[in-house]
Amino acid sequence: MTSPSVLELAPVVPVVVVEDASDAVPLARALVAGGLPAIEVTLRTPAALDAIRAVAAEVPDAVVGAGTVISPQNVTDSVAAGARFLVSPGWTDRLLDSMKASGVPFLPGVSTTSEVVALLERGVREMKFFPAAAAGGTAYLKSLAGPLPQARFCPTGGIGLDSAPSYLALPNVGCVGGSWMLPAQAVADRDWGRIESLAREAAALRG
């Protein structure tokens, strides 16, 4: 892939579920101010594409991407809205072909060794490991590093401030995804200062 690597943007990629598109810009500004420029907006709500569109237009320092990408239509819609990277919880040949053709970096999701090998066979070396904690966590990723050192991961799912450093310390982990810096109450209260503070704490994590 000649596209820039999503794994190098920041140690932590916030995984954001936006219920109200009007929250997207101040939320993204808080995350960027805290040092987390790569923001994954999941396609789990009707507001997601409008949120991506708003962040892409109004927060130039953010690198906004789309998560929960599970179909070629999701790929098309996300890129049209301004997504600069794509993340899927899993992959099929059809979805992978679409993501490859999109022109933006992407992280297809894997949770088994066979899926990793299949992606390597297709020329893809950067992947999302999901659901990380449930699928074996750091022990599983450590086991993959020996036979498959060329694969690199963004583990996501069940990761928090306490466990993130152990993932980031692994040689085959470029970053982690998580939502712990976005507590539901802080988002509901539009407490952007708290989110910025939690983002700064997350951005300071290093393996």
C-alpha cells in the first residue's frame, strides 16, 4: 500500500459513536486538542455520515475515518463524506476489493490466524484485531508476532487506559482503538474539556 499508515497517526484511535451530528465538530476538536488526530466515527447511527462530513469540513487537523464498514456501499458513502481511512470489524473478498479500490488507507478486521494469512496473501499487512480482549488479547498478538512478523495491528475491543500500554508494547501493534476517553456522560453533557483531558492522557501512552 502506498497510502499513509493509519497505525502511525497516534498511539490511540478514538472509536466514536455519534448520536447527534451537531456534537461531531466540538467532539473532534476536543480530541485533536488532546493529541488524538485520528478519529474513527462508526457507522452505527444515522448521524454517522453527517458527522464525518462535518469533521472533514470544519476540523482540518483531524484525520477522520469511518468504522464499522461492512459493505461496498459503506465504503462509497464514507469516502464521499470525506473519510480519510476505513475500518471494518471483519472482511470478505468483496469488501476488501472495495476498500482497496477506495484510494484511502484501510484496516480490515481479523480475529484468527487464517484471516491474517489470507490478508497477507492479498498484499495487506495492516489490520484491525477485533474484538481484541475477547479474541485473546496481548497473548494472542504476541503469539502471532513469531510466525507472522510482517502483519501489524490496531487492536480494538475491550481495551482501556490500564490495558492499552501492554498492547502498545508489542512489536506488531502500531496503535490501539478505544472509547474510554469518551465516557457516555461526558458526551451527553457535552463536557468537551473532560474529553480533551482524557484524550491528552491517552495520547501520552507509549509502549
